Amino acid sequence: MEEMKSRKDVDVQYTWDLSDLFADDEAFAQAIEAARPKIKDFNKKYSGNLHNPTAAIKAIQEYKSILESLVPIGNYANLKLSSDQGDGNAQKLDSMASNISTYFNSESSFLTSELIQKEDAFLEEVKSEAPQFLHFIDELLKNKPYQLNPEVEKALASYSPVFDGPYSLYLKTKLLDIDFGTFNANGKEYPLSYLSFEGELEGHEDVEIRRNAFRAFSDTLSNYQHTAAGTYDLQLKQEKTISDLRGFDSVIDYLLHEQDVDQSLYHRQIDMIMSDLAPHMRRYARLLKRVHGLYEMKYEDLKVSLDPASEPEISVEDSRQYINDALKVMGDDYLNMVNRAYDERWIDFVKNKGKSTGAFCASPYGSHPFILISWTSLMTEVFVLAHELGHAGHFHNANREQNIFDARSSMYFVEAPSTMNEMLMANHLLENSEDPKFKRWVISSIISRTYYHNCVTHLLEAAYQREVYRKVDAKENISASDLNTLKRNVIEEFWGDDVSITEGAELTWMRQPHYYMGLYPYTYSAGLTIATAMSKRILNEGQPAVDDWLKVLKAGGTKTPVELAKMAGVDITTDQPLRDTIDYIGELVDELEQLTDQIEG
């Protein structure tokens, strides 16, 4: 476990190349300066002048053009900052991007306000004369009951950097202020950080290293819990205020409104997994305890691999072949996108101080995707990379096929293409090995990486988040103590008596940025439910199923989540796909138990 490098000291060939967005910071600044007069002219030209559908269509076209020019600005700044949150220059660029975005939102807010006030016949004529803006108008009509006075809308748009403040503050606390120092295990001292803990230490095969790292990590987190809770409370108050202003019955209704799903899909995803998946995952926990000879199965042992010795180490270069072999079923065009990601440096592999934790894929309209990952040379990273390339493949296709208004699908659906790729990777590895130990490692990776991460980690976040919003809707204040209690209750309910919930486990609410992104956590399990059904179709049907899936990816946001799933042959209006997914996880645990008996017997 090496000391974390500064960004300036990492190997450039394993960093992303942002020059496809802007050649340098000067070109970025020039783009901002060029945008400002266009925004001012747009407001002057069209505000109060949308007298007929022809004028409205011209205004929407110009709005679209300015919006497209701002996409690389926001992404360039955000990706620079994600590379190193402590970089003063990156912070400056991010502030510049935020300022121009706020100016645009404020000066263009009239467009939505004025169009929404028009008669339905006026808007229908716009759709008839400019069908490319059909979904833009439909989105306006969907939001019409919740639209506020134009001046209020403009004021809210002007305050957007303030509304983004809690998330920005959360990241600064997490990535810049918290110093985890070192910890001791087996008579040695080890450096500790967010990246080292989440990338290696929380799943380390040595029980003393793993548990001591957890203790040191949690003890340090606890020193910042009140600041973190205060930051989160600001986010909650902001969401509650806007929810009330716009006339929603609850914060949950407000946040689901944008996802185009109702509460029945939301609650089912949480309730069924809490009740029906928990028994299978408890069996998996008991298997981990047995295989590793643990006297007591603790919360901090849940991320350990079932068979660490069978997990191959893998280089960035070797990962390409695995990815290509697993995803070749998706066709040549898809694989071309994958190989360009390697060849043209779309991926940031390095580990450095200040880099954002976890992994993500940004897919700026008009450019190509950019993927952040911190490569640990463990085979599990191939699953992570396949996941992010799933996002890349989704929006690479959607961005090419749809206009900027229609490219992005609902948040409810967005994790389906990513988790789908994890399933394809697992299927490929299982098909190409007869070694029971490696097969056990692959299946345990499907459970611990794909299903645990998406259906347990994020789902427990969602169950906790739901309880938080219920308190918010009841106008109750939220303190660190409240958040700790809610999180511990959810974890204890899921794991029951099979896992000892160590002090500090409740602080995991401090680790996830998802709480600043609306009702995001539950969508991971929703996406994986669709992906599980779709991956089975591809295994059984081959090309016709692949063709259906590619059509879904290209559809972007032109369909609702229910309609997209239906295109893939999955009916998410019933509980059957989720029930099938949970049953499949149970079958995987059965197979792990049988393989373990075979290996040990």
C-alpha cells in the first residue's frame, strides 16, 4: 500500500485527455466569454416576444444551440476538479463554469415560463411544426402544474449555485479536509485514505488489516459527523422548500416526478429487497464466515472476497482483452467505442491525492464519454470498468441518435445499461473456465460486486434515505444522531443476527455522494432488475435480444422507464422481474455453497 501521489506525479498516459473538450484553460475561458453575449442577446431577442409558434420554435432552436455550447464548459471544469479537488486552478475553473451556467439559467428562464402560459393549441402547433421538439414541449406540459410565477422561477435559477452548495461542501470536507493518517496492523503501519480504504482495505483478505482499517476509518469519520450532518440538512431543507413551493404532496413525489415513475415502483424496489433478498444475503454472509474461519461475522467483513487467492491481478492493458471478449456480443460499433476509450484516453485510471472516489462516466453531448476509475490491479476493477463502459455505450448511442433534449434517459433507467455490462462480463468468465475455484470467485464477484453493490449497498442507502425524507416531510430536524440511528436500524434489519453491526457502521451515510442527487440510490437495483432479465435474454436468444437492447440504448430519453423496459421485453409494472432477480441471486448463493462443498470435500 503505497503513499498516494500528487496529480502532477502520476503517469500521464493513464489519465484522461480533456483536449477533446478544450485545447487548454485559455480556450475554455474564451468559450465562456463568447457565450455571455449570446445569452444576453437571446434574452433581449425573445423575452416577451413569443407571440406565435414560429417565434417559439426559433427561440427553442437558439436555446438548444446555446445549451450545446455550454456542455463542454461544464464538463471540462467538472472533470478537472474530479481529477484533484484540491487543485486551486481547477476550483477557479469550476467557479467560472458555475457562473456562466447560472447566468444562462437565469436569463433563459423566461422561455419555460412564457411557453407554459400559452394555450395548449399553441404548444400543439409548435410540436406539429417542429416534431424534433415534441419531448421538450411534453416535458413543459408535465411540469405545468408545478410552475411558479416567472419572476420566482428566475430568482430560483439565479440561486442555483447556492442550491449546489451542500454537495460542493460535502466534497470539500470528504476529499480535502479529512485526514485519515495511518493505522497499525500486524506490527506494521499503513497509510489510510478514502481511495485506499474503498479500493483495497475494506475487502483485504487479512482480517487484522481489514478490521483495523475499518476502525481507524470510522473513528476519523466520526470526528466530522456533525459537519456532514449539517451539510446534508441544508440539502434536505432546500429540497423540502422547493417541493412545498411547487405544490408537491411530499419530497418523494417531487423527486420522483423528474424520473417519470410513481411511488409504487419506488416502494416496491425497496420493500421487496429488504424482505426477500435479505435471507439470501445472510446465507452469503454465513458462507463468508465459514470459508474464512471467522469466529464472528462482523459488518467490516462483508466486503472480503470469498476466495481472494483465486482473484487474478490484472493490468490496465490486460483489462482491454477481457472487456472486448465479454462485450463483443454487442457488435462491432460498440466494441469500436470501447477500444477508442483505451486508445484515445477517455479513461482516467490513476490514483492520486484529491481525486474523486468511486467511479463515474460523464457523457457530454457533442463529444465522447469520459470515465473516472482508480485502478487497483484487482480483477474486480474489470467489473467496475465494464459498468462504466455500459454508461458510455448508452450515452454514446443516445447522443448520436437524439437531440440534446431527448438524449438522457430517466434516472430510474440509467443504471440498467451499466449493470447489464457487469452481467455480460460475468457470463463470459463463467463460460470460459472449468476451474471450480475460479468459478466460485466469479460467482462470488457477481454477488459481492454486482448484486451486493447495486442491490444491497445502494438499496440500504435507499431504505435509509426514505426514512430521512419521511422525517423531512414531517418537518422534523435531522441531526447526526438521527442519521446514525436511521442508518443503523436499516443495516440491522437487513442483516439480522447473522452479522454483528460494529460501532461505526452507521457512519456509512457519510460516505456516499448519492444523497445529493435526489432519489438515486434505489435506481441501481431497479436498473439491475432490468439488466438481469435482459442478460438472460441475450444468453438464450442471442442476436435478436442484442438488437432489441441496442434500440433501447439509442432511444435515450424519448421513452419513459416503463416503455424502455418494455422495449427490452421486461414488464416493470409488475413485481415479477424483481422477484426473478432475487430468485436468481438465491440460485447463485446455492451454487456457491455447492462449489465450496466440492472444493473443501
